[in-house]
Amino acid sequence: MSLMANIIVAAVALLHVYFLVLEMFLWDKPIGLKTFHMTPEKAQMTKVLAANQGLYNGFLAAGLLWGLMLGKAGVSIQLFFLTCVLVAGLYGAATVGRKILFIQALPAALGLLLIVLG
């Protein structure tokens, strides 16, 4: 697998660690309110749901990092978790906002492409 593919997979994993922190710990803080365009009241009402969502993002990150740590033996794991990220990104883009297509789905698709071509 190419160095560039590893870099992209690591970047997608780190992005999902950031999503975990944002959704689990910063949801009702100024950065969370600004990022998700919410009022403090709405953030308070949805805080538990956001924490659950953040936990799932953490699982995606863990899977990608696990696949990277295994080297060539982890390629199928990386493909699986990148596909999960891509599907989640496409669904988010269709249901929440188009911005998710570029922030989440596109990096995952690029990682998938680089692994397959590598």
C-alpha cells in the first residue's frame, strides 16, 4: 500500500477522532454551537444523541487505526471502515447538508481509491 494511502487513511481516522471530541465533549460549548449552527437550548436537548453519534465516530477511527497498525494484513479492515465512513458521509450529505460530502465522504472515497490502486 502506498504512503499516500496510509496518510489519507490516518487523516480520515484523525478527522473522526475530532468528530468524537466535538460531539461527545464540545457539543454544547461555543465551538459545537457554531459548528452545528445550534442554540444552547437545542444543544442541551440533543446532547445525549450527539454523544452517541460521537462514540460511533470513535469506533470508525479505531477501526481505521487498527487497520493501519496491521500494515498489509489490515488492508481489508481499512477498506471496510473507509466504506462505512463513505456511506455515512453520503447519507449525511443527503439528509443533513452537502458540506458533509466534502468533509467526510470525499476523503474516505480518496482513501478507498488509493488503496485499490495501490
